[in-house]
Amino acid sequence: MTVTQSTWSPSSWRGRRALHQPGWPSDERADASRQRLAKMPPLVFAGEARALRDALARVGEGRAFVLQAGDCAESFHDFSAITIREKLKILLQMSAVLTYGGTLPIVKIARIAGQFAKARSAPTEDVGGVELPSFRGHMINSEAPHPEARIPDPDRMEQAYHQAAATLNLVRAFTKGGFADLNQVHAWNQEFVATSPVGQRYEQLASEIERALRFMAACGIDLVSERRLHEVDVWTSHEGLVLDYEEALTRRDSTTGDWYCCSGHLLWIGERTRGIDDAHVEFFAGVHNPLGVKLGPAATPEEVLELCERLNPARVPGRLTLIARMGADRVFDLLPPILRAVRDAEHPVTWLTDPMHANAFKTASGVKTRRFDDVLAEIEGFFAACLRERVWPGGVHLEFTGEDVTECLGGGEAVLEDHLSSRYMTLCDPRLNARQSLDLAFRVAELMRRP
Ligand code: PEP
Ligand code: CO
């Protein structure tokens, strides 16, 4: 049965196959958590979700570009004003490079304030020679290396909600309260970045932006009252994996009567949970947020068209963002038939590349990593595929951190295999550090100038 407004409800997904759900050990405790969450205030508002949808519609038309980035998995432990601020700094820095280099507005979407649950490829993992149930994100269990820590705990949904609320509060304060002011463009360069060649390249660009601002002021433009120079919109997003959590935060918008999932502005369906008849597609078909869907190398044009019909039957521009993660060596072969099918069916889709998730591998010593060059190569392959099919390459979806970690190999000041263990801090997948991220932004800006 397909979803219609009359048969859908926030709980109608419960009749479907729901993959990668926590399997809480106690139904009563899980119910109690859900009920408490359902009484909490929404984290985001319907009007904000609509504003992001409109921004994504402009991206779909080739009038803007998306930078979506953040941790693979947010942590309950690594949570402070400083880590949030450092993430915002690199996001703002990359956006400045992309706006200036690509001369287009950048829609900034953080993987933040809700990215606490992971679909894992195997139910168990090897931890120092011991087989344990997999760590599945702090919304579900703990990464500590003993079996009790791995038991799902529904109270974690509430902890995730409270951390998301505090995070979002700070993000709103930073982005509206002066920190994101374009006059601060130099201040976003952290010291460990500023001393590197890419940091110095950024300093130069920041000085050019300052000069451009002074030029506009000299022309008589009132820069003080131009709000857009002093604040930015940073939207929140996460994979909508744990449907107990997402359902509990779903609210009916009083102005339109439509349902919105108020845990984040944009929610995406992961590669492992996008089955057309499964619970995640059922749930997200009924909420009006802008949605993303990850597409891995096995995705077929037919499947993707079905997802478009199901998730965006009214063909609302900005409603659906497709995020291709095919692998550096495969994207140019696998993506064009899908781009063509969607384009020919006249579905208004915003296309992003996730150059991270199909390019991971383990080193000889067993460390999960990614190469900067593979990440860049997948982005280049994505741009080439889009160019060939006359589709706008709408943006990039990255896993990064503002910190000086050594998780991905390569980049301008190359991280080498021997360095990986020195500051390998991620809870889940390896992230680009701030230098590698900035380096990538310069490369992407060059690609944006070409189409
Ligand atoms: C992720 O974005 O962290 C993720 C697990 O992605 P995917 O669904 O593409 O594997
Ligand atoms: Co990841």
C-alpha cells in the first residue's frame, strides 16, 4: 500500500520491516523514554525546515551549492563549547572559500545536533581480540570495550535529545551573535591551520574578502545594516535511523497542519535502510522536512525513480536531495544512468556527492582510514558525471572535524600511515582534519568554476 495523507501517521512505520533498530532490552523502559521525549519541545521549527527546503530548491536549479559536513558519529563525551566552535570555524572557513572561489551562495548544513546513531555493517566487531556487539552510536549504546556497555539503553535517546538541544542553542548563538560575521573571516583560521600552506592561502583569501568589503563601503553601500554580512544560517542534519526517536519528535505544524520531524532541519535515509517498502521510507514519506537519501554503488535507476515517486510525489523542488556515495573509481560509470533517469522523469532533485563512505579501507595494521586523494577523485568524478548529464553538481557531504586529528591519509601537509595512530579520535569513521578540509574546499571551489 502506498502512503496517502489519510493512511500515514507518525507510527505507521511500525507495520513495516525496520532495519538497524536498537532492539531495546525492555519494551517498558523504551515506551517510557518515548513518552517523555514526545512531551519535549521541538528542536527545530516547521518554518525553518521550509526555509531550508527553499534553499535546496535553489541549489537544484544551479543557483547555489551545499556544504554538508560534520562528525561520522557525535559523542556524548567529546561535547563542549570548544568542539562545537571549532567545527563551526572550519565550516565557515570552507564556506568562505567556496563562496569566494565558486561565486555562489553556500547552503551550510552541519551533521550535528542529532548524529548519534549508526547503521553498522556487522552486528559484532573485534575489539582488541574480543568479539563484542557492535558500537551503534551514543543514542543506542556505549563504545566501551565490554559486553554490558554494548547493551542498548533507551535512556540514551533522551540524553541525545538534551545534547542536541544544547548544541543547537550554541550553534544559533554563534551564527547569529557575531561569531559568523564576515568581519571575523581571519578569526576562523585556527593556529594549527594558519601555520600550514593551505592556512596561508586562506589568510590571503580572507584579506581579499576584507578588501572587497572596504571597496563596497567606499562605494557607499551600508555594510553595517546588511544583516547577511553579519549572520549566517547553519542548518542541522542527521541520519534518521532510530525511528523511536524520530517519531517521538514529530509534530504537526499549526500553520499548515503538516507533520514535521522536529529533531533536525534535514534528515537523511542511509544506504542500508532505503528499501522502498521498509519502515524508514514509510516514515519519511509522511513528514514534510527536506530529505536526503544516500545512494551506494548497488543503486539502480529504477530503484531511485521509485524513491523519488514515493518521497516526493508532488515533485516539490528542494524536498529531495540524493547523496551519491559510489566510490572514486566507480562514480563516473555508475552515476550517469541514474542522473539521466531522474532528469528525464523531470524529478526536481538536488544532487550531492558523499566522497567518504565508499572510499574507506583498512591499513595493513588494521586501522580504518580514507585517502584525501580518493575523496577528491570521487568529487571530481561526480562533477564530471553531472557535467556529462547536464545536471548541476549541487554540493558535497563530508565527514570532518575542527580538530587536528590523524584519521585520513594525505592532504597538503600529508598525514602518513605511520601518523594515523597519533591522534585517531573518531568514534566511528575517519574524518578529514581541519587542514585537509580547507585544502579540499580550495579544490572544490576550482571545480565549481568549471561547469
Ligand atoms: C554515514 O553517513 O555516516 C553513513 C553511515 O552513510 P551511508 O548510509 O552512506 O553508509
Ligand atoms: Co560515517
